[in-house]
Amino acid sequence: MLDPASAGALFGLVCTAASLGDGMAPEIVGHAATRYLFALSIETRLLGGNLVWIVMTCVSVLAAVFAQNLKGRI
């Protein structure tokens, strides 16, 4: 398990990443889902506790692809 200082810093980074993604989902759902995914990946050690980062990266890549497709249509 992580020590409290590291867990707090990591949680702060997750909250920052969730705030950056607020444009993609309503605020309550976006923050709640990200925090839940973070807690789930740390507690169950899914993919070594890195599940949250993999999911956030995939969502970011999909958003970038979507934005590029929109750019070509406008």
C-alpha cells in the first residue's frame, strides 16, 4: 500500500486530470467516475494500480481523434 503522503499527492494528480476532462462529461459524473476508478485501481491493484491512467489515456486519445474528425468536417 502507498504511504499517506504519496497517496495524497497521487490523488491530487487524479483530481487535476479529472478537472481537465470536465469538458467531456458533466462535472458530477466526470469527477465521481474518475475518483471511483482511481480508488478501485489502487485498492484492487488492477494492472498494478495503473488502470486509472490507462483508461484516462484512452479517453484522451479518443477525444483527440474525435476533435480531429470534427476539424476536418468544419
